[in-house]
Amino acid sequence: METNRTLLQMKFGRIVKAFAKEAHITLEEALDKAYDSKTFMLMDEGIADMQTMSDIYLTDELLIEYGYKKSPAETLRK
């Protein structure tokens, strides 16, 4: 699916802002981490239609990827 680059950039900006808030890190740190993340790579390349997922879902993916939040699977194992 071809995504409009401007819309994707706007979505990513919202996700980075939410990630910074939830992880209690600066926007600059959040942006650096986000651009190096698997989540961003999947969104940018349109793999698995990640760009169509909600902002909350994608923010959670970043939080889990960087260890700020446990994945649902980890929570169930306890």
C-alpha cells in the first residue's frame, strides 16, 4: 500500500511525541530512538501495513521495543 509521505511524517511526529511523554524522555531522545527502531523501519517501508495501525498501538510498540513497557506476552507469563 502506497502511503502519502506527508501523512506518514505527521503520524510519526505524533507517535514520537507520545513516546517521549510515556517514556519520560526528551523529544530529541525519542526521535533518535524512533528513527533507529524496527517499528519505524516497518512503517517507512510499508511492511505489514504498520502505517495503518493506530498511534496508540505504534507508541506501545516503541515502548515495548525499548523496554519502557512489557509486552502483553511477558505480562501473561508471570
